[in-house]
Amino acid sequence: MPSQTTAAHTALAVACLALLGSAHATSARPGPRGSSQATPAPAVTIDVVVVDRDGRFVEGLRPADFTVTVNGARRPVVSVRRVSRGPGAVAEAASWQAGGDSSVSFAAEPQRTVLVVADQATLGRGEERGLVQAASAFLDRLGLDDRVAVLRTPMSSDAQLRLTTERPATREVLSRVVGQRTATGLAAAPVIQRPDAAGVDADGKPVTDTQALTVPTEPADPASLPVPDAVVGVPDFSSARDSVSVLNALFQALGRIPGRKVVAVFSAGLPSSLSVYLTDTTARAAVAAHAVVYVFGVRTAAFDAPDEPDMSPLERLATATGGAFAMMGRNPDRVVDRTIAEISSCYVLALDAVSGAGGQRQSVRVETRLKGATVRAAAWLMPTPDAGDRVALGAALAPSPAPAVEATATAAPRSRVTETGDAASAARSRELQVALARLYAYAEGYERQYSALVAEEAYRQSTPNTTVRMRSDLLLVRPERSNLWLAFRDVFEVNGRPVRDRDQRLQRLFLDPSLEAHARLNAIVEDSSRYNIGAVERTVNVPLYPLVFLRPVNRFRLDVELAGREEAEGVPVWRLRYVEQARPTIVTDLEGNDVPQSGWFLVDRMTGAIVESSMEARRGETTARILVRYRRDPALGLWVPAEMRETYRYPQYQSRAGLISEVFLDGRATYSNFRRFQVKTEETIAVPK
């Protein structure tokens, strides 16, 4: 059976009352009685992102490069920690630490927590496409190990957030975005009920591996959500007010989850009268939750409303939390790439202990002496959940249950780029290590996501004398205790003629653990192979076969080099060339002789996704080449094989002349109709009404 690893997720049940954003945010609950001993003020840390004019993260900054003022008074920066975030973070942090800069420490956050908020309130019916397109582009650029949830506002009474690594789940929520604006203005605010406390799932079973978070209906504790110094006029928000209430409730709930959070808001705007409220209350709730807000403005048709929405309130919200604002144009990829680059690294500045200011808020300002650089940091100092960074220790990292890159001699490939002391060579070596780390992290996540899929294959094989066309159900799986991706082809049509009824028998048999089902699967494979043509017996003509080299047990086999940077399928990629050096090789001929392989991967520089792969194997005069191109599948949120091209060349003596000529076998397969054949078991939080 294939691995049934359930993607780690956290159930986040969010509900709020219509008035949560006003009265509850303006009153404080008294602290515990009988508490007379003062608690020493802890050291304070600030997350900072520094980018240049092109949006690239500025590397190599030290404590002396920053100037920090708190409530107008300058405070020295005690230390600086550079944190690598997302795919490849562990290896990147270790490679920086190996560089030997003693003035900066290094750490990693391999799994980011990201929430996507789709604001439907100011969208008209039929205007959803731009928002969905922009949010989809953002999801495409996240790592497969990032925990993600999608929230649509205004919320319905049954709304639930689930932080998960399963991309189809988030895509499905996003696909249900519907504009709420009516012909006369903003939609009426829905009635949102508070869920009862429940630790059971939809079937009434106790939930043991999820974290239920509900929004409090009592005033927030000042230690977790500072109260504004004064109440600024809060207008009648109607539906938009409900969206703001949802954000406030969301940040309060997020404060209970450790670590950083990224909240990406896609919206057509909010009433301008909300600007002060958002920066004075909502932004501070986000900072207290250790959440940074990035706002992506989407365009909508003009309409008459008492308080016409604009982008300035959301822009101020993003800036106050240390995030940024950007309008999305026809091609959102460029804007999204800049944002993903910003949430992939940060500096953590440590200040000396900052004494309390009598309950008053403490404003902070961070600057750098570098010309042309932009600094993003939150506008206030306040206690936040621990980031939980994995701190680099020399060239190794402290153990953690989060996904990690193998660092042993048996798991790391040999690199043709070595540290020589030259700065350019060191940078190139670091880039190769990061590229490999992102590729490995992607491959491990890809196995989890892909191992439950079946596709339809249209496969043409040709020799100089014969052509055959087949249509098959292709099940690509990695069985338990196996290092190989196995292909089960169930041919249902040959040269336009059906050879059996198409009845999903492959999926049913694979899910059946009985010995009889296993025997029938083998019979199907043997039966399907009889339609192959040519003199080459082969089992490597499977789209995902090259992924075998990316498994931890096989990485030591490869000699890898960074062959350049380019663009493919609309994304910037690395070209990583590899040569199999270990013996015995993974593939052998019929006599058991080694058949070493070589090839390359085109790897998305941001996510580690495989965009294209090539494999070549030689044995004597026989050469096999297989090229696989991938495409994004919008529903799955994955890069899936789109086309496989295979070419085989081998010598053959002509019967009379005795001359050697090359005989070709050419194949081309295309893939479509990807679908899941296996339901993964997950526990979720049911919200009773």
C-alpha cells in the first residue's frame, strides 16, 4: 500500500460576534488579584525585513547597521539573528553559519504558517476572477511544507479554518469566493454565531491531534491584546465592519499559536473612515499575535456607497504590522514573487530589556544606514509568541520534528562547487546547497501529495516500421518500504479500439490488500506491457522515475553541479546537472551490469518545484533519453507531469551489407484528468450550531 501519511494540520475554528470590533476592543479586563511581585522586563526582539530597490533581501547586515528608537529614545541593538524561512531554510541557515560571521547568529523556520483572507464584501458578482487569480498565484509560490488556511469574509456561521499542508483543501475554499456587493452597495452583515466548546469531530469522536481555537466573547487580556489609549470614532461598518471584526477575532485566535504568521489579505478596499481604527486596534492585535499582514489590492467596478471603499486603511494596516501593500495588475506573478521573497528571510534584532511604560503602548522605529534600502518592521513593541526558530550550531542544526534536510555523508550529494575561500565561489556553493535543500524538501512533500493520484495517459510509441497508440489509467505510487516510484498502467484502448471496459479497476485493486488483488495487479502490468513495441525492454519510462534519486537513501549517489539560472514555464529556475557515481547503480541491464544515469532538473528557485527533468542512460552502444515536462494543476495546487518524451537508440546489423545502422524507438506520452483514488483520514473540529 502507498504511504498514507496524513498532512499535519491545525483546526482553527473562528467565529465572531457582530460587535466584536468595537466595544470589546475598548475595555480591559483587570489583572489577577493578589499579585504584588513585579515581573522583570524581558529582552525584546523585533522581526525586520530589509529589501533593496529591486525587492531583494539585503544580506550581511550586522548590529551596527541598524538604528532602533523606542518611544523616541534610541536603544542599542544587542544582537542580530538572520532567519531563513520556508523551503530549504535549514540548509541555508547552516551554510550561512559555516561562513564564520561571528557578529550574527543564524536560524531556520522550515515551516511557515500562512493565512489567506479573501474579502468578498466589496466584490460584485462576476468580479471574483481577479481575486481568485491573485490568491492562487500566491498559493502557488508557497512551499509544500507550509501550513496554509484560506478564509473568506464576510464569514458564514459555519466558517472554519484548517491550517494544513494539503493544497487541494485550500484551493477548494478559494474556489468558493463569491462577490457579496449588491446593486445598492455593500452586502448586509451575516449573523455569526459563537460555537460551543467541543472536542469532537463530525462523527462524535474525540479529537486528539488538533488544536481548537475559538474567539473569546469577553474583553481580551491586556497581556495578549493591548487596548487602545483612546476610542476613536467607530462608524457603522455594515458588511465591511464585519470584515474588520473577523480580522480582529482572527488575530486574537492566532495569538495562541506559537511562531510567526503571515496573513495575506486580498481585497478591493475598506471604507476610508476605518483607517484610524485599523492602525490603532487591528494592527496592534496582529503585532501581538506575531502576525505580519500583506495586502494585495484587487480592482473592482466603481459603485455608490455612503463610505466608498479605498485601499488606504488596508495599506496602513499592512505597514503597521511590518508588511506591505501592492495593487495586483493583469499579471500578479511579479508582485507575488516579491512578497514571497520577503517572507523567506528576516532579521531578528534583540534589544536590552525595555522597562514598562505604565501600560502605554511603546512605538518603535527601525532604520538602516544603507542607501536605497527599505526596512519593514512592526510599529509597536509588545510580547509575542515564541518564534520557535531552529538555531544553527556550527554547521549543524538543533533537532526538531519539522522536516529537515539530510546532512549525513550517506544523504548528501557530492558538489562540484567547493569552498575555496573566494567570495564568489562561496556564494555559488551556498546557492547550490540552498537549491538542493529546496529540491529535497519539495520532493518529500510531493511524495505525500502525489501518492494518491491517478491520471489518464495518452501514449504513442513509434519505430521506423510500427506505431502504436495507447490510452491507459496510470497509477504512479511509491509502495511502503520501497525506494522506487512504480507505474501501474491499465490499458483500455489501443489504436482507437477498446481492449476492455473502463471501470476504475486499477484503483479498486490497489486499495485491496488481499493477495488475490496483488496477483491481479501484477497480471494487469504484465498484460499492459505486451502493447509495448521495440527491442528495448524498459521499466524507467515513467514520468516520476527521476525522483528516485531525490530520496534520502539515494542522494549520496549523485555528483551535482549548479549549471545556471534560466526561466521555464514562466518561473525562474535553477538547472541542476547530476551524474550517478555510486555502484552498484540503481538500474542494471538483463545481465546485472551497471547502467549509470545522468541528467538534470529544472528547479523553481523559490519553491523547489520540479518544472522539467531529463535522464540519460547508456549501456554499450544503447542510449536511452527521457524528458519530462510539468505543468501546474490549479485544482491540486501541484506541478504534475504534462508530457514525457523518450528516445532509444541502439545498433543493429543489416542482414546483407553487414553495416551498423541506428534503429530508433520514439515515445511520447501526455497526461490529463488527474484525480485522487484514495481518501486520506483526517480529524477536524465540528462547530455545532
